[in-house]
Amino acid sequence: MAAPEAEHFDVLIIGAGISGIGGAYHLRDQRPDTSFVVLEAMEAFGGTWRTHTFPGIRSDSDLYTFGYRFKPWTGPPIATAEEILAYMGEVIDENDLDRHIRYRHSITSATWSSEERRWTLEVTRGDTGEELRFTGNFLWMCQGYYRHAEGYTPEWDGMDRFGGEIVHPQTWPDDLDYAGRQVVVIGSGATAATLIPAMAADCGHVTMLQRSPTYFYARPNSHELADTLRELDVPEEWIHEIVRRKILHDQEQIVQASKHFPDLVREELFNGIREVLGEDYELSPHFTPSYRPWRQRLALIPNGDLFHAIADGDASVVTDEIESFTETGIALASGDYLDADIVVTATGFDLSVLGDIPFTIDGEPLDFASTVGYRGMMFTGIPNMAWVFGYFRASWTLRADLIADFVCRLLHHMDERGATVVTPALRPEDADMDLLPWVDPEDFNPGYLMRSMHLLPRQGANQPWRHTQDYWADRDDIPDADLDDGALVYD
Ligand SMILES: Cc1cc2nc3c(=O)[nH]c(=O)nc-3n(C[C@H](O)[C@H](O)[C@H](O)COP(=O)(O)OP(=O)(O)OC[C@H]3O[C@@H](n4cnc5c(N)ncnc54)[C@H](O)[C@@H]3O)c2cc1C
């Protein structure tokens, strides 16, 4: 069969999640003459916020910073998936982005040709099965960082003999009836902390079964400064900017304090829990992690709802190891036993490298792990490509906005130089530089990253090869990056 005829664009954006829609906005705003298309496998925009439909699904960071810098957020800081989708929908409508997006377009391969100086994408349409081909000068990967099709579930002994239902939050069955039933949620990350209060009142009882505790940050789902500014009739654009600055300032202080005064931060977090569960509540072992705060993302608990569910007796916590599943529940290493009709495995996801798309560069399959990241967004030996990998501790979108500005600036710079290809490459002075893991495991170590670090690019010990995961450094460094420091090679 003849190869399908290709459609060509200056820029190809992969994914219509918060990063891809943001990229499309910035490109249209900062480079109105650049042609582009957003290719998205799902039937609509939203990414993470469309994939996840479990009860209570909501953000765990505030929307003043998870929202884009250019579009004011006017609701409560922590938002439901529905509210986030509505916000993204407004961005699409207000900026006429819809005509640039192709839904149900799943990229199955990406090939760079130095001779043609362009990328070729093979694409399968989800609705018709049609095979399509797109070509583009620049590839902007906004495909996220985890596999959307299904989550990560560890193998436990006896799972197959369990008579109840085992459900992963990422593939939540629409018709799951948990009313009056005994539910065990395995895990204590943000997903478990969201699910449990949302289900608690309807279940017979819900137990959070954790191997080790997590830090929780219980606080009202409101922002005092935002409320005051609204009372004063300050325009929403100003409120958005002021409250973003205030939140980022406060977060920076928490990050610094977690490094230098971890005990103080721990106490502050514990006080938030005691406010709901009472001064005499024994926090150990369920709520007292051994690591210092912020080594993993702090799970924000709006209005302390998880702790209210515990105080009401609808939910409880067990800290133990799973020995095996039985026909009717879970046997624990301590010898205890949990009855369960439904087990929810809130055990995280599988990292997906470059959207699981096979990449080829001039006929050679790309080994992404052998590349070195340029500021964690472009990669040695990969021409004309950027990947949006956001922050863990701060909101993802802060970095999506920074990278979008960078890509637009880089494209301007290439125009000025008359270059059509840009490829990061280590310079002679980088020859002896230490190469380090993509993310410093001492600094941040969630399971999905630890399981897959060997598949990810490395970072260098010096700039511009570092991937610091530090918004407060990037905020100054990325807009100031010298595009002619020799690390970006133009042709
Ligand atoms: C439950 C949950 C809650 C979270 N809460 C927060 C939070 O509160 N704050 C925060 O900062 N971060 C949070 N995160 C991290 C979150 O994933 C990011 O913040 C952000 O939503 C990622 O946006 P993205 O657009 O980069 O990627 P995604 O949301 O993952 O979207 C990527 C898109 O690319 C598409 N795609 C992938 N591969 C292909 C392909 N081969 N072909 C075509 N399309 C493809 C996908 O279908 C998807 O629509 C959360 C993550 C989860 C799982």
C-alpha cells in the first residue's frame, strides 16, 4: 500500500494535556506566523484530568500556580478534575485553539531525517483506524510522564484467589458500587488521600493500608489573601499574579525550611492533623514518616477532609506489610487481617518514556537513556525536540510555561541565525563533567521514578546540563539562558 501523504507543520505538539494546550497558547501568542498542530490520542483535551475518573479526583497543588500564568484562576485553590477541564476548555475557546487540535490521533513512531531536516510522525486514528503521516520542523513533546492506559499494580501472593474486586484508580470502573462495602485502599499518596474522604461516607468502612507513612498538609481550601483582594474589587488578573507570587514565596520558604529545619516543618504538619483529630491523637506510626518533609510531594488535604473521615469513624489507617491476599481480604505481616469486598490499589503509575513512541534518528533507534538533558528539556543528539517535564514539588505548569517561553525564544533565535536545526551537544569543557541521574534520588524518590530511572536521560553536574527541579532557580536561569554558549549546535 502506498505511504499516506504527509501533512506538514512548523511545529508538532504531542498531547493535549495542560502542557500541550499551554504550548499551543504560547506558540500562537508569541509566534503567530508559525504553523502547528496538536496531536492527541484521546477523544478530548485534558490528559491527566480526563484519564482519572476515580471518586473525588482533584488537584493536589493550588490552581493559582497549577493554572497558567496567563489565565486567572478564580475558584478555590484545590480544584476538581471537572473544574480543571472547564478552565482548559476556556483557554481553548478564548484563543481559538480548537482548530489546531486533532483528537484520536495516536503517534506510533517518530523519525528524524537530517537530510530532510524534519520529523516524520506515523499516526493511527483511534476512530477510523486510518494510518496518517505528519511532518514537522520542531517536535514539542507534551505527552506527560506516565502510561495513560493503565496504572502500576504490584504482584501480591494470592491475588488471584481474592473473591472481591481489585481496582486501580487509573482505570476506575464507572459502575463500581461500593455502598455499604468494606474497602481497603492500598497506598497513602495523594490519590489514596483523595479517594478515601470521597468514598468514606458511602462505604461500610474504608481502610488506608500503607507500608510507610506520608506527610500530609491539612489546610482550608481557600486563600485568605485572594479572598481579601476580591473583597477589595481588585481585578482578577492582578489577584492571579499576586496570589501566585505569595504562594510561590511561601512554598520556597517551606522547601528551605524542610532542608534546614525539618523538625520544625514536621511539627507544623503534625499540628494540622491534630487540629482535626485532637491534641491527644497518637500520630505514630501512621502519620510520622522517617524521611524529611518534601522528599516526596507533600499531599495537600483540603479542609483536612481525610482526617475528618477518620474522626467520624468512617475511615481508618493501618501501617503494615501485605503478606498475601485471601478469598475474603488481606493477611498482614503482623498477623492481623483486613476484611475486604473491594481493594483499591492506589500504588501509582508506570513511567512512560517519550509516550512509549519508538524514536529513530537517521535510521538509528534512539536510546533515550544514553542522552544528556539540556536544562532537562532538550537532549544531546536529538535535533529540534523539547520535552515538557514539570515540577514535582511546585506545580507542573510553572515549568510548562517556562519551557514554552524557551521554545518560542529558541525558534526566534534560529530564525535570526538562519538555522533550521538545533541539537544539544556536550562541549569540550563538558568532557570531564560528572553525569548524574535524571533526578537526584537523595532529593526526590517516588516509586515510579526509582523503578524507571535507568530509562531516563542523565543530567550533568554543571549548567546548562542540570535538571534541578527547582522552580525558583529555573525562573531566573531559563529566561536568561545563553542560546549561543556552544551547548546548542545550530545548522
Ligand atoms: C491523579 C494525578 C493528580 C495530579 N495532580 C497534580 C497536581 O495537583 N499538581 C501538579 O503539579 N501535578 C499533578 N499531577 C501531575 C500531572 O500529571 C501533571 O501536573 C500534568 O497534568 C501533566 O500534564 P501534561 O500535559 O504534561 O501530561 P498529561 O496530563 O499526562 O497529558 C499528556 C497527553 O498526551 C497524550 N499522549 C501521550 N502519548 C501520546 C501518543 N503516543 N500519541 C498521542 N497522544 C499522546 C495523552 O493522551 C495525554 O492527553 C497529577 C498527576 C496525577 C496522575
